[in-house]
Amino acid sequence: MPLIPNSQNVFVVDLHYTANIDQIEPLLEGHVAFLEEQYKAGRFIASGPKVPRSGGVIIATAESRELLEELLTKDPFYQQSVATYTVTEFRPSMKAQKLEEA
């Protein structure tokens, strides 16, 4: 099964911290567990902190934007109101061959 199913769009999720890093750090373990759960489910492709560390980025695939946005509400960063999320949806017209083989 390809990493990005042909029937699904791709989303760039841009997290913007709205709290000090000392409020972010205690939530990091739960946030990472949330990310790992989504990787196991095949929804997330890549993620990581911004440089400089003002938030993070998630590359995701989902059946719809609505489903992804609902899923993001389970992130501890969202639940504790320490980050806002900007979601950009796009339909891939080209993909690296490795993404097709996964």
C-alpha cells in the first residue's frame, strides 16, 4: 500500500505555539504518543519541530480535511490550548517513487 493513497489528499499542518516553551515541555510526552498513534494508523507521513522552535509541522494524509481536523483535537497541545493549527490541503499531482512503493 502506498504511503499516500491515490484517493486521499495530503495536508501540511503548521503548529504555532501560543504558550511559553516551559508550558509546552510537560505536554511533549503526550504529544509524541499522539503522533506515534497516527503513524501506526498510517495517517502521518512526517513531523518535527520548526527551526527555530516556535511550533512544529506535520505532513498527513486523510480521507477529508474534516476528519483530520477532528483528529487534531486529540493532540494534548490542542487540548491544553498551547498551540494553534493551520491546515493546508493539497492534491499531489506528482510523488517521489518511494512514496508509491511504501
